[in-house]
Amino acid sequence: MPTALTPRTQQSAPASATASGSTSPMASVTASSSASATATSAGTLARYPSARYAWYVIAVLFAATLLSQLDRQLPALLVRPLRKEFGISDTAFSLLQGYAFAIFYTLAGLPLGRLVDRGNRRNLIFVALLFWGAATALFALGQSYTHLLLARIGVGIGEAVLAPAAYSLIADCFTPAQRGRAIAIYYVSIAIGSGASLLLGGWLLAAIPPHGLAIAGIGSVPAWRLAFVAAALPAVSLALLLLVTVREPARQEVAVASAGIDADKNASIGDFTRYLRLHAATFSRVLTYPALLSIIGYGALAWAPALFERNFGMQPMRSGPVLGLIIAIAGAGGTLVCGFLSDAWTARGITAARFRIALLGSAVFALPCALWPLMPDARLAFALLFVSVFGLGIAQSAAPAAIQAVVPNRMRGQAIAVYLLLAGLLGIGLGPTAVALVTDHVFHRDGALRYAVACTAAPAALLGLWLIGSGVKPYARTLAALHDAQQRR
């Protein structure tokens, strides 16, 4: 491994703190990281990796998440060819885009979150990359609606491990003072990946003839199939890069005396459940508000290309690149603002800074998220959508760091899995489907898609805003209790 990528610590660490990255992937996926546990036993913190190496880990995780978003969101740009080839309705497409992915993404996330807390996170991500890359390629080969559903289920299962493992890795590579910025920069990959799926997909559709390409020995291949093959290919090379250059870091901040858990042991499901109940007022809000905002974000993301086609006459090859740039720039901008302000507010001693930053984002997106679909002109719709995505970027990206701050180390994978469970079922699953159901069964016409998007976004925004506003005080109490428990170790 190149010297520049060796995770040397900032200070000389005990021998027991050596990262356990040399074992084979399949042998260590479910193995407990004994080196990490030893390094942090009896309240002794393992040394954090060097800043240079930690940011390299962020870069690799950034690339993996960008690829996952591309594979996840690409169907949104291909509503018309998929509906035409397989004869499906808006509601059937929304199930393909939403619940076929979301249900298995979220259900798989719970046991995989347990594996993240117990095992080698690097190797889990390696296997996941290969799995969802293969499922994306199988989508391109689908010959029926059922085949497409099964492929999307595979993508969901494969991607379920990435977020819990990535957030847990980041928390063990960066000190608490640096963590908000690090997570925010990593979170930018979600916005860029979502935008890239529309931007690159739009360019691809513009470059390929509508009837597809003729390939020797195969025949004519439609453009949408080529797009999915292209999206699947990078998974193998990225998985190998991860395996060769990234090592499993020692676990940090494992003292959880307030929850009655031995720092040397993995937290059981019962331990985790008791901790959530002990701080129910906090977790009923910090784990739930992102799900409400995900309904807004994923509902808009899934249907924006179709909305601009139906209501403004813009083909996906024209609207896709614009939407991609909006989502990438506004989403990334909001995420970076969140990360830097979160660390700055924390350094200034502002109470519950990691969670309070979500209020700022809510003030930005609350009105534009429901108004942009109703604009009479495409340019006005694009402008308000930009503001909405920027605000959502601030509020949504606050959640992972806010959750990490009030959860003990050995529970972080499970906490992120629950966060993803709720965001997946409500956001990725219900968001696209709710819009389609309102279009098909309330307004009964394709041209009313704009009203369906607005009717779905407005109540989700109001409830999400209430959850954030009412959660600041209980969040501050939980944060103080965990800090006191760690200080006593």
C-alpha cells in the first residue's frame, strides 16, 4: 500500500490500537474487531488516524456513495421509456423507483447495522459494492416488470450497508470537533450523486439515438439499458480500490456507562432499545424528522423530469442536465453550509448545535418546496426548486452528525440503520408513491402531476418543521447526559 495512504496516527498509539485491515473480506465481515475493542477498553481512547489518511477515507466513501446514488436514482430519468416498454402506470413505476428498493433497503439495514457495530466495516462495504453493482447490471437485462423489481430489490439490499458503515468509519477517523465538517463533506456525495444521475443520464440520452444502438451479435439495445450498464461498471474497480487502500480503524468513544453497557462489549439490540426509550423525546424527533423531509426530496427527485416534460414541454434530455446541476450544486452547497456552521456553532458552545442547524434549513425550504411545482414558467420553477434543495440540504445533512453526537459508539451502526429505515420507508418508498397515487387516484390525469407534488410536500414540510423545533431541548439533555457518562469513565 502506498506510504501516503498508511493510516499513521497523530500520536504513537498502543500496539493494541492497530487497525485490523489485513484479514480477508469474507472471513472478517462478521468478525468482531478485537483490536478496536482492546484499544478503547477501560476508557482509553485509541489514537485517531492522521488527517491526510482520514480525508482519503472520506474520498473513497464519497466515490462509493456517489455511485450508489447514481444507481439508485437513474430510473427517475427514464419514466417514459420504461412505461412504454413494460406498459406500466405512474403508480407501478413509483413502486419500481420507491418501495421495491426502499423496503429491502431498510429491512436489510437493521441486521447490517448490527454487523457494522460488531465487524469489519471496510469489508462490508467491499462486498456491498460488488452486490449492488451486479444488481444494477441485471436491471439493464430485465425482460419483464418482475425482473426489474427483483433487480431493484438487489440494489436496495446491497446499498443498505453503505451509510451505517460509512458514518461509523468517519466517526472513528475524525475527532468530535472535526466530525460535523467531515460528515457534511461526505454527505455532499449524496447530492452530487443524485444530480449526476440526472445530468449524466440526460447527456447519455441526448448522445444515443432514440432507437438505441446496434451491437454486433446482440442487435439493437435501447438507450435506457445502456445507461444502466454504464452505471454498473465502476463498482468493481471502486471495490478493489477500497480493499487495497483502506483499513479498518480502531473504535473511539466506547464508554456508555449511563446506558449500563460494558465498554468492552458490543451493544445488544436490548441495550440499544433501552437507550432509545431512556431518551425517547430526543430520538422520536431526531430519527423521524429526516424521514418527513425525505418524502419531499425523493418525491420531487423521482417526478421532476416527468413534471417538466408534462407541464412545461421539456424533454428529459433538456431538463435532466438542468435538474442535475440544481440538485448537485444546491444540495452540495446546503450540505457544506450545514457542516461548517455545525462545527462553528459547536465550537462557540451553542446548545444542541448539531441539531439546531436543521432549523435554519427548514426556514429556507418550507415554502419553496410546495410552490416550485405550481409556477407558470419553467425558469421560476427551477429557481424555487434550487432554493428548496439548498434548504433541504442543510436540514437533511444535519441528521447524521446530530444522531452520532447523542449515540454511544457501539450503537452508531444501529442508530443510523433506524434512521435509514424511517427515511427509506417514508422517503424513498412513500415519497414517489404518494405523488403517483395522488396523480392517478385524486386528480385522475397525468397533467396534474404538479399539484400532486405540491400536495405531498406541504404537510411533510410542516410536520418536519414541528419535529425539529420541539426537539432542541430534549436533544440538549441527551447530549449532556452522554457527555457526563463519558467523562466519568
